[in-house]
Amino acid sequence: MGLSRREKRILLDVAHSAVSRAFRGDVSPPETDGLPPTLLEKGASFVTLTKGGRLRGCIGSVEAYRPLVLDVHYNALAAAFRDPRFPPLSVEEWPHTTLEVSVLSEPEVLHYRDFGDLLEKVKPGMGLILEHPHGRATFLPQVWEKIPDPVRFLSELAYKAGLPPSVYEDPKTTLKHYGVEKFTYEDLRD
């Protein structure tokens, strides 16, 4: 990670353009000629839309499998129009919607012995991915702002995956942690 100000601006512009052009029926990916090489490397991102301080859509990738610039483009479209928790974003809402891009670091397995050990290792600001044969979910580090208690954070993550909180004691459970570099247009103002 460690994107430059220019690279962050490009990613925000790509996400904004993806949504704006989709209202006109154009969902084609952005041109990649002349972009900084960092943005053409495989990367994982989330695009979060908020309106009036409330979540309006959030979709992303936890594993890098396509160029970062394309990941941001497609996740912006998905956050605006395909988040199953919300109706598709309307053209009337768009001017009142804030766009945030989060670029994820490579997830690493979080090894722990039992739930008590896990509670000592899980820290606010850590993004988590819960994987189990019967469900998978992630919480971006930003979720700690709304759920600062580690026990509740882990319980809510399990519920999001459709699993009981006891899943952390199941040997088939894998937990991974990651960091993010998040930014909005507001963050880039001088």
C-alpha cells in the first residue's frame, strides 16, 4: 500500500465515473493507458457509498485477482447498483452520496488457540475475514468505529456470515486480518 495522492485521486475518479456513466447506460471499464503502474497491479478494494452519514452501499474484493483500477471500477458499480441490502442508487440520490475507496493489504491468517487468545490478538482498526465451510464474511477496519467492543465485533462478523458466535471455536474456521488505506475526495482537499 502507500498510494500517492495522485493515485488516490485517480481511483476516486474511476469510481465516480463508473457510477455517473452507468446512469447513461455506459458501464465500460476505464482506459488504462498512461495510468501509474501501481494501479495496474492486482489489488483488492472496497467501495463504500454513504448518504447523510448512513451506509448506502458497500461492495468489494478481499483478494487481489484483477488490476486495482478495474477492481475499483467494478466494485463502485456493484456498491451503487447491486448491494442486496439496498435498492439500486437513483440518479437523484447520486449528488448527495459520498464515495469512499478502501484499498486492502494482503490478508494474513490470524492464528489463535481459543476465544480468549483471539480476543487478545484482535485489535481495533484490524480488518477481519471469517471463513468457514458454511459461511464467509468480512468487516473493514472502519466497522470498529461503530462496533468498538471486540466480543460484539466478532459476534456480528459471525452473524454476517450466517454463523453462530461459537464458530471461532470450530477448527474448520479460518480468520484472516488485513489493513486498508481508505480515502474520499474530502481527504484529498488541500
